[in-house]
Amino acid sequence: MSTPPSVNWSFPTAIRFGAGRIQELGGCAAELGMKRPLLVTDPGLARLPMVAEALDILRAAGLEPAVFSDIKPNPTGGNVEAGVVAYRAGGHDGVIAFGGGSGLDAGKVIAFMSGQTRPMWDFEDIGDWWTRADPAGIAPIIAVPTTAGTGSEVGRAGVITNETTHTKKVIFHPKMLPAVVICDPVLTTGMPRYFTVGTGMDALAHCLEAYSSTFYHPMGDGIAVEGMRLVLENLKRVTEVPGDIVARGHMMSAAAMGAVAFQKGLGAIHALSHPVGALYDTHHGMTNAVFMPYVMVFNRPAIETKIDRLAGYLGISGGFDGVLKTILDLRAELDVPHTLAGLNVDGGQRERIAEMAIVDPTAGGNPLELTLDGAREIFDRAQEGRL
């Protein structure tokens, strides 16, 4: 290349990171002018003490919070619409997106849609569709992740399932980026092992795909590489010693780093995972974990040199093969299914999944063009366990 590429870069927001920092939630909300915040979370978390504690912290700051928790693990357009109705009916003036990917994504999109007049699908992440939105109609957002995986807390979009088409859509606007993020690793200690593994593998997938993408973003590459190191050194530890706050903190950092890095792009792991999740309601991170080695092998001709370089940084011998073996070994140690059958995904919708994958917004970042035949091939390998 004779001249540097011309690109647009954006890095995220104010992050309050550390054990116990949930205690700052009330002050953060007040500083943003919130008086009646709507805390958006999933129904499981809504019943746990951590949500009751968050509400107590908000009330102690003189605020009048309410909770909205009618959200599916893969949030739907109907969930968002119900949340907007609750937001408007309650006279709320800000959103606290609280939880894993579902609570964070739904909360951000509810805040975004709270002052819009056009349908939500008019703001899908296509071209400049985000400019259709009224920025003054976007409520302020505080994000409080309780998992270490999606990194949605530092993202400017939300993934919402369109129930009519059974497709996952990315709703985007720059002002959807939370004004403040509270990353308190203590909140992740109660996660069941399955979700600890799934969310951790999601963070690894974000970093791996961002690093593998051919788009030019060296800052993203650097963040992705260090994010992968943190996952590989800490994910197994937090499954064995759930109360290890240091390791939990490293995983929480890796999750945010993955989401920052994938501004560079994602790829076929997510392109296939999205339709599978939409059609079979599988856990997103665990679905990524299943597809991960099969996509690596598919992309090998385009990424081998980069993965060889990654192996050197991670201290893994054997270059590409060594990194692939490390990921396969980690999956086995963490009881990640080796095939899609372990997620109760059959081949009945193979063709539909392939067709959805190649038009998924993440497909464009794959280092090799994801064609219909390529999507079928990866799906078949993941069905059969054939690398």
C-alpha cells in the first residue's frame, strides 16, 4: 500500500471498573440527570438480590427507579416495544441496562426507541440508516454488565430478533453508546457455569474474529490479541474457582476489549451463530464456541500467517495448529459441545441458515468471502464434527 488507508475510528466511553463499584450507580444516574430511571434486565436476574441491591442504591440517591424484565434470552422486537411502553407510561428519564447481553441490548434499544417515531427496523445497521433517528429522543444510558462476554456495555448497537422473519437485526446509533459503564466483577460471581463458559467463549470469539478480519484497524488488533490472552488464561480458572475476583475482573476486561476490537469486523462465526440462535433459541456465546474451530479451518488460507504471529504472543508452540489445538482443548475442558447436536440443532434448516448467514451484517468481515457453498460447508462440518 502506497498511502495509509483512510478510516473512521471510535473508542468507547467512561468505564468505572473494580470490585464494589456498583455502589456508585446512584451517583452516576444523578449526574446524568436521571430522577426516574428504568432498570432493564432479564426475568431471572430481576429475582436476584443484586437487582434489589441496585434498586436500593438508586433509592438511597433520592431516585425513583422501576424495573422492566419482560425480555427473552434472545431479545425480540416485541420485548423492546413493551419496554418502550413501560418507559413512557412510567415517565422515566433514563435507562439502566443491567445484565448479560439480553438485558444490555434490550435496555440500550429501549432507551434509543423511547423518543423515536419511526419503526425500530428503520434503524437497522445498514448504510446511513442511523441518521433517520432523532438524537434528542435517545434517553441517557448506564450499562451494568453481570456477565463477561458480549461486551455490549461498550457498544453502540443492540441485537434484536425480528419475530416475523426469525432473523437477528443489529439496531445502531452512535448515541446508543452508554454514557457510563460500571464493570463490577463481583456481579459475575453468581453466574452458573454454563453461562460463565458461554459468555467467556463469546468474548474469545469477538477477539479472534476481529483479529482475523482483513479490515485495517491496528488498534483493534492489539486489543484483540491481549483480550485473547486474558480469556485463555482466566476462563478455566473462573469455572473452577467462581469467587476468584481477580480472574473475574480479567474476564470482564476481555469482554469489553472484544467489543471494542470488533469495531474492526466479525465474521463467519457470528454470521452462522446469529441465524442458529434466532431459529433454535440457542445461547449465543455457546453457539459461537461450537462454530469457532470449523470457521478457523475454513479461513485458514487467509489467516494462517496472522494466527502464527498470535501463537508467538500467546506463548503457544505450533503456530496455527497450536492455537487451534489450544481452543479445541479449552472447549473440551469446559464441556463445550463439539457439534451442533450438543445444542439440539439438527440439519432441518441447513439451507435457510446458510442463506441467512451470507447476508448477516457480520459476514462481510470474514477474511474469506462467505458464499452459500462456504456457509453450507461450515455448517456441515459443525454438524458432523469434521475439522
